[in-house]
Amino acid sequence: MNSMLYIIYGIGNDSIGLVGGITTPISRVSGNIVDMRQDVLHGLFTIYLVVDLKKATVSVEDFATLLNKISGETGVSLSMENFNPIPRSTQRKNLLVTLVGKDKPGIIAAITDKLGRYNINIETSDVVARENIFLMDLLTDVGLSALPMENLKSVIREIMQAMNINTMFQDEDVFNKKKKVVLFDITGSFVDAATRAEILQQAGITADAVCRGPYEQDDLSFMHTTAGYLEGLPLQVINAVVDSIEISRGTIELLQTLKIMGYKIGLVSNGFTFFTEPIRQRLGIDYAFGYEIPVDDDSKTIDGDLPPGVLRRIDRLGILASVMELEGVSQEDITIISDQDIDYPQTPGIRLEFNMKVILDFMNQHILSIEALTGLLRSFGIGRP
């Protein structure tokens, strides 16, 4: 017998040094770790190790005692079982399935049930669902599939499309994931409804004033009117408001996961670029697009008295084509997350918390007039009535 394999698995609260605290004592007794998988999920640490004890300097019983000692020192509850590996199929064929879209119950059940029906084995899966966004990577073995590859892809796409989930596939070099893009297309305001309502009440502004009126036939006319409200507003005020914005923890976790999984990230907003560009930098995303408004370089104030034609429409199709060219990807590799088709109470994916106190302090100090405050609230996207 060439090896004596045991599987060790553990769970506990995450902290720095856990992996070393587990693996170092194992190495000291010449336990050979031949496989390991470790993860942290919502602050919960999990670890799986396959350890060969053939050349260990302690007996199996003493090794089990050692694991109990490690558990006490690290706070990770460790268990140990015999392990008899199953040889991989000679017909193995990898397919990486990536699902991205708006989160809802039943997505995982739908995809895993269908894969099982067609004799497809799921080998690894990574899932994150934050701020109404669902993201899943499934590494599967389709070598024994009951369907040809193209038929299988069509079936999966059809199921996921019914749930408004975008599906991407990679069947070559699956361990080097091809580049993919998530583009957040936010047409509404980034100010959540409750915060906006409170600011309006405190300032004595009607809700209609920050929403697109009947005389503003489209987004461009709304933003053109908004620019007029902002005439002469100091950039220092705008920067202070933007700097005070807090980014939700779920947004940070979602974007970090996207980056780890190799995604490029873009943001299209019906707000002004004096808002979208700082947010792009703070979030560490790759692209941000919005309405560009001139700034007086001498006075460092907004030049909002604009003649027709200065503000340009946001060309979403042009943006999509540009990102495809810059990243060298096809349209099927780009997932667009938009707030247009479903009425979300907050923006999907990117959640920002505006500091109401900072905004109202500027108003109370007469730094922000009612008109300028109206324009500022309209600057973060087009509010819904």
C-alpha cells in the first residue's frame, strides 16, 4: 500500500493564522497534506484536507489526539475519517458554467436539478449573492452527459433566461477563466427613497421637484434642467457630499468577488460624472459613464448655464461596443445589470448610503440654496416619482 489517506474537515470562526495553526502541527509529525480546500463564508472558516499518514511519526490514534489539541488551540472543530479516493473518469470533459443576474429563490435548485438529469457532475461551485445580484461559477464534468455540448448549452440557457439570468460557458482551458464583464446600468437615483424623502421634508422641497417632470421629455432634458439648478455651485461642496457617501458592505463584498473571479466592472449612470468618477475610483471598478457637465476652472464652480448641445446623450450601445473592443470580449461575455425592468427599492449591486447630515448642514449654513439642493439631489440619477 503506497498511501494511508484520511480526510480532515473543520469549521469555526475565521481569524488570522488558522491555516498555519492547523497545517504546521500536522507537518511536524510528518503528515503529508496532498489536497486542501479552504474558504471563508460570512466570517465562517471551513477547511478540507486529505492527509497521507503513511510516513507519519505518530499512530493514527495519536494523530486524532493531535487534531483535538489543534481544535482547542484554534477554535476550529476538526474531524477525521478514512478516505478512499475514486479514480477520475477517463471520459472526463470540463465545462465551466457562469451564471450572473438578479438574485431570486430557486436559481441554484434549477441549474443543479437540470445538470443532474443529464448526468453531469458538479465538481466545484462558487456562489455569491449580495445586493440583489447573484453570481455562480460551476466547474462540471460533462464527459458522461446525455446531451451533446451545444444542445446542453441551449438547454441551460433556456432555463436561466426564464429566470432572467445570463449564462456563459467555457469548455477550453477552464482553469484559466476567460475575461468577462459586468456592466451596472443604473437609470434611477442612487439616493434611496427613505433618505431622499427625509431630506425633501427637512428642506421643504416637493418630491416632484427631483423627479422628471412632464416638460422634460427624456433623460437629457431632465439633466439639462438639473445643470441649471447647479449653476455656480462650488466643487468643494459637491466633493464633500460625495466624500461622505458610505458604500454598503454587501457592495464591497460583491465587487471584490467579481474581481477575484476575473471580471471587469463598469457603471453607467444617469447622474453627472462629478459623482460617477469618484465612485468609480472608490469602488476600484474599471469604467464609469455619466453626463459630463462643464466646470469653471478659475472659480472651481459648476457651469450650469448651458446652451443646447453641450450635454450629450449617454450612448449605451456605443458604450457596450467600446467596452467589448477595449476588453476583447464578445457581447455574450458581458452581463448587463439594469434597474429598468424591475422596480427595485434600491439600486441593484451598487448600494450607496448618502449622509443626510452633511447635505442638510450645507443647507442650514446657507451654502446650499433650495435650488442648488434640488439640483444636487437630481445629480445622482433620475428619481422615481
